[in-house]
Amino acid sequence: MHAYLTAAMFTLMGFAFVASTLLLSRLLRPSAPNPDKLETYECGPLPVGDAWQQFNMHYYLFALLFVVFDVEAAFLYPWAVAYKQVGLYAVVEMILFVGLLGFGWAYAWRRKALEWD
Amino acid sequence: MAAANMTAGQDRRAVAAGQITAGVILLAALLALASVGYHAVERVRDTPVVAFIGEHPLLNAFAKSFIVANFVTLHVLFLIWWERKFAGWMQARLGPKHVGWNGLAQTVADAVKLLLKEDIIPAKADGRLFVIAPFLVFMPTLLTFMVLPFSASWVGYNFGLGALFALAVSTNVSLGILAAGWGANNKYSLLGGARACAQVLAYEVPLAITVLAVVAVSGTVSLVDIGAQQSRWWNIVAHAPVMIPAFVLFLICALAELNRTPFDLPEAESELVSGFHTEYSGMRFAFFYLAEFANNFFMAGLAVTLFFGGWFGPLLPGPVWFTIKTVGLVTAMMWIRWTVPRFRVDQMMGFCWKVLVPASLVVFCASALWGMWVQR
């Protein structure tokens, strides 16, 4: 319970810190906007079009792989704390589990899911 | 002509070396002061008022978060000065010199300048996301410091799942970076933010698995307990065959998580201007910079806790030792930064998925076996 209270307090403190500094800055800084200043920066020339347009980010497969491997890591944390009490059986189970994942990983590589282009 | 140039270069190098020496002397004085300060704080801890605050859960949490927030902000002032000085030394130039003794107050002057700068939100930007992004970057950064043990008792909270919590929270920084990249409606920013997100997510996997290797050897996830086990031998010494490869993997992944060279693709200045914070100015920009350096300290601190004996060391008190080791590791990261050139995007992703992920799984299995049979 105290852990969550402390975590909430740290988050709140982070928010308050940024907010109060920005507020202080707002009181001190000048403000003289003009259209040229508010233009999107593209190294001098006038920007062509929006940045918000469709392009292939190629993240979908990486996101899938990430979920698989990160969930695996999250599963293995409790295992890593307790496996010394369980003994050989636990180690064999873990190596089987990681081996299965390794098989999936090799399949992904074979299907060229790990290429970035 | 060439000879004259060479002597000039040597002179400059000598001056820079002199400045580094001065910095080291200053550091020694700081350490002495810090030790005295530590004992003073320990004495103040016993007074009834502070004891009362410590007992009260809400006041306790408030006081701790307030102290940590101040530490996070102020240590960055020193780290930025140190990075610039160190970079100057590596490139045979002087670095900051004029504001304060050896340019020590340069970062303070920079902070004041940023505070007084006009704030520009581009007309085409998504105003809300643009404003929220610095919060999203700074809040998780501060939250990670909650579980970082400066000593057995100098820790925000001895969280049972500390290591996992630290990894989970520190990844959230990429959310803020993505918000900044998308919100600015600038092509450079968008590419930088997208790269940062892909990179942080990809390197999170081997990072989590290498931390898992340490957890398997230690048998606990709490950072305080992992640190406390190393009172005699550091992990990297006691379990050298598995922990040295684990540390190398950890360092590579940490550099990528921190968007630091050779993995600074999200803000690659030669191709993306300055990446996701291209459109930011003034204090909002300062928070990205602050969070970057604070994260750097945090990752180094995590490595110190996991591999380098945490707060244990002779003579000086625990928190001081922890800080020395951490700043040493941060300096090593700076060294890498000014030595190694930047990766290309496809190389960076390929290196992670094809080399680091299988390597970290192998190291993890090896340390599980090591913990099972050799350690006993």
C-alpha cells in the first residue's frame, strides 16, 4: 500500500515540478509571436504539406515480436526468484520454454520479419 | 607550420589536462563535503520532528519525492558541465570556461537563459500533445528514481519488484518522446519520435532478459536486496563468467534505451536537425534535456546496483560510494559517446533482434545454470 502511495506521490511531484517551472517561465519570458516564427521548421524553405501523412513505419511485426518477448521476460521474473527451490525440473522447463520461443524467433527471421527497410 | 600547430595542440591538451585535474580536486573536496553531509543527515534523521515525518506515510512520501526531485534536477547541472568538460578534453579543446570557476556555473547560466526564452508552439502543431510531452518524459524519469538504492536505507521505497518496476517505468519515457514527435507536426520530429519508439521497444527485450540473468543469480527482484548481497564481492567479480557478458549486453542496451551515441538516431543532428525536440524551445526543451541526463544517471545507477556492488566500498559512506561509481559509469558512457560513430537505422534494428536477443537468452540460461550448480 505504501509503495503505491509513494509511487503516486513521485508521479504527482514530477507533474508539479514541471508545471511550476513552466509557470515561472511564463511569468518571466517575453511573448512576441508572429506568423514566421510559428512556421514549422524545415531548415529554411517553406514546409511542403503536413507531417501527418500515411507512410509505412514497418512497426507492426516488431511490435508483435516485442509483445511476445517482453511477456516472456515478465513470466520468467517469478521463475528466476523461485527456481532454486524447485530444482532441476524448473531449469528443464525454462529451457524448453525459451527453446520454443527461440524456434518462433528463428521462424520470424526466416520469414524476413526482422528486416528493416 | 606543422610543428607550430603541434605545439599549439599540445599546449591546449596540457591546459585541458590541467582543467581535468582541477575538476578531480574539486570532486575530492565535494566527496569530503558529501561525507560530512551524510553524517549530518544521519544525525538529523534521529530528531523527533524528522522521525515523525518518517512515520507518517503521506508526509514520508512527500518528503522523499521532494528530496529526490531536487536531486534529479540539481545533479544534472553538474553532469552537463562534466560532459562538456570531458568532451572538450577528448577533443583537445577547453570546454566551458568563463562562467564561474572553470565554467562550473555554465549550466546554471544556461538554465536561466532557457527560463527566460520565448516559448514557441508552432501554429500547425497539435497544441495539446506538444504541451503534454515534457510531462510525459519527466514524470516516469522521476518515478524510476524511487527504487534506486543509494544505500540500504537511502532509497525512495524498497519495492519488492524494484528491478521490474524500474524497467517498466523507464520505458514509458518513449511515450513522451513519441508524443513530442507526433505533436510537433514536423517531419524531422515525427521520424525522430518514431525511431525512438522502435528503438526503445526493441532494446527493452534484451535489457529485461539481462536483468533477469542477475535476478536468477541473486534470487530476488528487489534492488535493495540485490545490492545488499554484494557486501563482500561485487556480482561482476563473484559470478564473473556469466556477469561480465551480462554487463556488456546491459551496457549496450542501456545506451540504446537512453538514445545515446552510438544509438542516438532519434536526435541524429546530421540527418534530423535534433529529432523529436526540433520544435521545442525554452523551458519545454530544457525538460527533455534534463530527463535525458537524469535517465543516464539512473541507468548507470541500475548497472552499479546490479553488477558493481551498489553502495559498498571502503571508508566513505554508502550513498557517496554509490554516487562515485555511478558518475564513473556515466563517464564511461560519455567516453563511448565521443569515440564511436552512429549506427544506421536498419543496422540498429538488425543488431538488436539478430544478435542481442539470442545472446541475452544464452546469457540468461547460462546464469540460471550457474545459479543452480556453481554458486552453491
